[in-house]
Amino acid sequence: MIRRPPCSVQSAERSDPIYGTASAGSAWVFLELGGAWGHSAFLQSPSILDPDLGLRIVRRVEKERMRIVAIRRPGRRPPTPRWRWFIVNSEPGAEAIQTGEVDGPEDYLDLALDGSDGAASNDPLIAVCAHGKHDQCCAVRGRAATAAIASAYPEWTWECSHLGGDRFAATGLLLPHGLCYGRLDTATDPASIVELYTQGRLDDSHLRGRTSLPHAVQAAQHYARVESGDDRIDSFSPLSVAHDDGQIRVRLSGAAGPVEVVLGEQFSEPLFSMCEANVAGRVRQFTLKSINAPRIAAT
């Protein structure tokens, strides 16, 4: 058997583009499952959650077209388990977090998925993938990034189950805005990304994209930020997306008028997108064809 370097190491060596790769999701359910997770946190963690109950919980959430994610606090597990939950809307302009706690995992089945239970939270939710049974990169890199962020923001920070994009580990979400980050452990100070978030700004060098937006829009926003230097979260909201003669034309709102970004698509050489992958596959990448960004007149 040939042993390959970890997928995140290979990805960094190839300089895989990180922008335009955020997993899709605009409605999220985060449920606390303290302890060790199996390959599937809800279906294969019998010491924490009965698999039949886990399947019923997952089916109920996914029936509502919501993303379900397991969370746990970093560090030592408390002797008495707790069962906290967050329901998050990450649609631009409607971002919200509802949170609460139940007495046991069975009560997750009765949770109102429309966000009418619990209380509204004004605090961010930071979830960093540390799902070691799913991918070794998430275990090593994710736990390091979580610890660094939790040292500055302990009440906001959680380890979470698989988010996708293992080759970009450590991956994480900043909510409610649904900002998906990668290679968090390589940041000079991962907690500084959260500090920017509290200021309504983002770190484009580690940003994969906003989960509520299509991949092409995520990529177009990246190029608009590079062109303008504007790092505000709510800048460059999408106006239209059109596919034209093998290209993608994305119009974004801009401070001085609409920004038009024309993207090309290409596919990478075959690569292993996660450590356990047995077959190499090509992944889609976006290239910049042109950008038309009106300048703000000097005053």
C-alpha cells in the first residue's frame, strides 16, 4: 500500500485555489454531541447517541432542507453531558441565531426547526471541523485551530463534525453569516479572523466563500475584493449570474456602481480531495477573464 501525504499537505503544495469552494448551506442545525464521534457523528457514535435515534434526527432535519452538524466543546469532556443547540439562518440580510438547551438527545426530535424555540443570540457561533474519524487532517489541524480561537473566544467556539473540503483543513464556519474558511491553522493568528468578523470584515486570504451563495458568486466576490481592497462582509452582493459561451458573467453591487466579473472554468489535474479517497478526481476551479469595477471619484 502506497502511503500518501495528508490531503491538506498535498493541497497546500499544489496551491489549490481556496476561493469559490464553500459548501452549500443557508439553514443550519447545530446539535451538541459531547464525546468521541464515529465516521458519521449522528449514526456511528453509539456511546453518545443511539444510531436509530440519530437517524431519525438527521432525517427530520434534512427533510426541511437544512444542514445538520454535530458540535462539542474543545478540551476535556465534562462528566455530565449537556445538549445545547443552535438554529442558524445565514441568508444575506436575514442572518439570525436561535439557541437553547434540552434535557437529552431525544428532545432534539421536538425542537422547532423554524427557530421559534429558544432565545435569539447576538453572539457569533464559530464551528471548526475537528472530525478525526472522517479525515486525519481535520483531527490534527482542526483541533489546533479550535484551541487557538477558543483561547480568545471560549464562549463562541466549538469543534464540529464534517463540513466538506477536507483538503483545506483546518476548515471552519463563522455564523450567522455563513463565512466558510480554510487553512485556519496556517493563519498567523486564527483568532484575528474572528476579531475581523466582529468588525464586519473578513480575511479574504483564508476565505473559501459564503455558504449561502453559488460557487461562481463566491469566486467573483473574491476577485472583486482583490481588485478593490474592500474587505467588508456585506460588500459585493450578487445582482445576476449568466452563463454565456462557456463563461460565467457575474454582476455584483459596488460602492460606485455594479461590478461585472467574467469567470472561466477549468478542471484540475486528478487529485485526492480527502485522505481516505481511493480514486483521484478533477475538481472545478474558477479563473478570472475580466473585471469591470467603477472607481469611486476622489474627493
